[in-house]
Amino acid sequence: QQQVKQSPQSLIVQKGGISIINCAYENTAFDYFPWYQQFPGKGPALLIAIRPDVSEKKEGRFTISFNKSAKQFSLHIMDSQPGDSATYFCAASLVGAGGTSYGKLTFGQGTILTVHP
Amino acid sequence: DTGVSQDPRHKITKRGQNVTFRCDPISEHNRLYWYRQTLGQGPEFLTYFQNEAQLEKSRLLSDRFSAERPKGSFSTLEIQRTEQGDSAMYLCASSQTSGSLYEQYFGPGTRLTVT
């Protein structure tokens, strides 16, 4: 069962444009939603994460928008740069009382982002 | 460098051989996770440890796979009687459990090729 669905599979953006990647989840018990960036041959790197008590979180050029009722969240990359070209993964996990993680991350299928100069 | 490290980075083995991978987590992290990633897919959870206790195993972890974390520090993942379907990137991640510090940080992975 695919619990986190990510779209699009690939995305091409011009330098300076906005990249938008969407994810939808099924398990309403998920309450921690990170985004990871992965370059070829490397492990995923944590980019930004959100808990459902807020609808938006911004860190530099990266913003997560969260819609709890729709069970959707998205990553926006403003002023996209060629160096942002990578594969992006959304993920979801459970976090218990007191902020203790229940463990495993469930990942989306990934989005290959290409930013043309 | 205080990040997660994995060894080896690449492993080529023949079908039927046993292989073992090592992961060294960030030193103050008490949780350690193993994931498997095949080409074009997101990482899939295999198992995780809190200190030396193995708390959860995925159904993906067949009886040919075994993981250990004997002293609550580094971990090993062993695959016995490798099959071609085991070819993948094996990723290790670590995290804390205190307070709100539950972010998982990944290592560079071990790419396994079974011929």
C-alpha cells in the first residue's frame, strides 16, 4: 500500500522560476512531514520539515505548505537555481507525545527536478 | 566529519555469497535506521534500533537479512545467500529521541550489486 503519493515524477524549471512538488498521504496518524534532497550517488539530505500544527514553514528559498484537511503538503522552491537540480522526496512519520519519534519514515516515489540555466 | 558514515560505499558480489555492511551513526544519536533504495524509488524502511534494542522490522526484511547493534553504537546489516533482487542502495540513518529532535540524518549509502 502506497501511503505517500508524490507528483510530478519529473519537473523542468527555468533558473529563477518556482518549483512546486506535491505529496498526498493516507494515514491520518502521520504528524511529521520532512522533505529530503538527494544528489546522484549520495544519501538523502534533510531539507525542511513540518508538523501539522502549522500550515506553512519557510526556510530560505524553501517553503512547505500543509493542508491537514486535504491530507496534502507541498514543497515550493523559490528562485530555483541549477544547483537545486536533484531528486526530492517527501516523507511522513508518526511522532508521539512529547515529540518522541515512533521511527520509520514512509517516503514518496521522488521527483527529479532539473533547473535550466 | 560528525555525520553518519557507512562502509563499504560499493560492494559487488556473486549470487549466493554473504555480505555485511557497517553503519556508524552520529555519536549522540540513540536511534539507528536501515533503509533500502532501488533505482528510481524512494527509500523503504527495513529496521531500526533504539540503543541496542531492535524495535521494528519490516516485512521486506526476509530471514536472509539480519541486523545488529551490539553496543548501541555502530550497526551491521548482513545479507546471506544474496540474490540479484538484493541489488540496491542500503542507507543508514540516525536520530535522537529527546525533546523534538526526531529528524533522521542519512549516510552516503552502500551500493550493492549482485551478479
